[in-house]
Amino acid sequence: MTQTLTPTPSAPAPTPDFARAVLENVARVLVGKEDVTRLALAGILAGGHVLLEDAPGTGKTMLARALAVSLGLDFQRVQFTPDLLPGDVTGVSVFRPQSGTFEFVPGPVFTGVLLADEINRATPRTQSALLEAMGEGQVTESGVTRPLPAPFVVIATQNPIENEGTYRLPEAQLDRFLLRLSVGYPTHEEEVRMLARLQTQHPIATLGAVTTPAALLHAQAQVRAVFVAPEVQAYLARLSARTRTHPSVTLGAGPRASLALQGVAQALAWLAGRPFVTPDDVQAAAPGVLAHRLSLRIEARLQGVPDREIVREILMAEPVPAELSPNSAR
């Protein structure tokens, strides 16, 4: 239920051209995936990282590459395997005999977009090497802390079906991902269009940037200034609180999840050309933000209860703010 609010004088001027250019560019590569592309872009605009969880061959890697190219960001891909070491991701200090000193050789994490492909195939030690980078935008090696370039985004992929030779992401690492999304299979019509489009050459080979890293940083600043009424903040806080008392959940969403939910809702409002957040924005963001942060009881896991279904139950149970006070947007 969309509410009409009076924007504050300091509210950012929406720039729909930015979103339209990026979404249309990615659509040249991914057919019929506008919704998941919009949510992934919202996660990047909110300054977060994205986990793409789906079956092989659904376009997870292509989505990451297309977003990186469209945004004009440097792109690095790391195939996560059991023998991958933390230094293979963050970088290592190498001894140079000529000078008798150690020289730091940056790893692939020093980039704009890092694709951590099949992240759950690496050992927990290597997975944890990303925690500092994702949480603080920096890497500490041999006692020296080095900042990562800004903007910096991790887009990780994993196959939720195959478990052999994998290491489950712990809750602490899952919580570092702002969003968990599923690309999904295309419809019959979309698959036919994809076959025709990719018959001779993949569009990713000719895809170009439609914006710049500086423009993305400016857009991220505008997103943070999108107005959130106190009633909407109370609503999203109640949604997070309900996850902690749901009978199928042992560990619900924490305060970081509430901040993530607000950030993605702000980004969705900005992408829609609105300088304020509505309950609709919160509801659209909630499944991708909250579901992967829930630890389910053993009974729910044995019954195969999807975590996204629990979030949908919570959305249905929590009353939506019917009216916002006239002064809340001033």
C-alpha cells in the first residue's frame, strides 16, 4: 500500500536515467530478469554485497559481469575451490631478494566488483578472509591495513542443491551479504528470445559502461538521503522483531538486518524516482534481506520449510501503517 508523503526540502532529486540506463544495458545480456536485476542494483546502491543462490546455468555469473561492466567498475572473478588460500583472495607479501624487503602483491579483492564464484566450495578459513573486506572495506596483512577501492562490491554465487564438497556459509558471513537473490529459470518465451539473441555471439562481449564509478558513489550518497518516515522505520523494526519470535526460528534477524532492510528500501524508492520510502519498498526488500539471516529450528528444516515462506508469513501478519502523520515527512 503506497503512501503519499511530502518530501523534505533536503531530499535528493531522483535520477531515473541512471537506473534506466543500467537496467536496459543488463537486459541486453539477461532476458526477462528485470526484477532480480533491480534488486541487485538496489543492493549495490545501498552499499552492500549480494549473494546469488540458484541452480547452475541460470545466469548468476552473467548478472555479476553485466552489472560490473554497466557501472564502469573493474571486475575480478575468483573460482572458489577447497585448495584456495586466503592470500589467493586478499594478497600476500612477497620477499624481494634484490631489495631485501617484502612487497605486498594485491589479490583480486582489490577491485570494484569481486565475483566469488561458488563461494561455498572454499574452506571456512578462506571464506573468512572476505569478512574484513566486506564489513570494513579494507584488508589487513602482516599487520598493515590497506583500504579497498571505492565503490567495492562482492557478488558471490552458490548452488543450493549440491552439498558434496561444499562448506556451508556460517551465519556471520551470511549476515555480511545485504541481499540473497535467486535469478530463476526463464519462461518459455524468454528462453526462445535468449536462444535467438545468443545464436551467433554473446552480448556480454560487446557490452559497454553506461555510467562511471564516480556517478555510482554520487548515487549511493543520494540513496542514503532518501527520507524514511518514523512510522516506516517502526514498521520495518517490527518485521525484524517478528523474525526473532517466530515459532520456526531459533535465531532471527539482528539490528544489522534492520539497517540493511532500510537501506535496500531507500534504494528501491530512489530507483522508482521517489525521495521517500513507502511500506511497499520495505515489503519488496524484505525477502531478499531477511530470509538468509534466519536460523530455522530442526523441525522446520526437516519439513523443508523455506526461509522465504517464513518472511512472507511475517509480512502477512504484521499490520502495514495505514496512514502516516502529516508532519512525518517534514
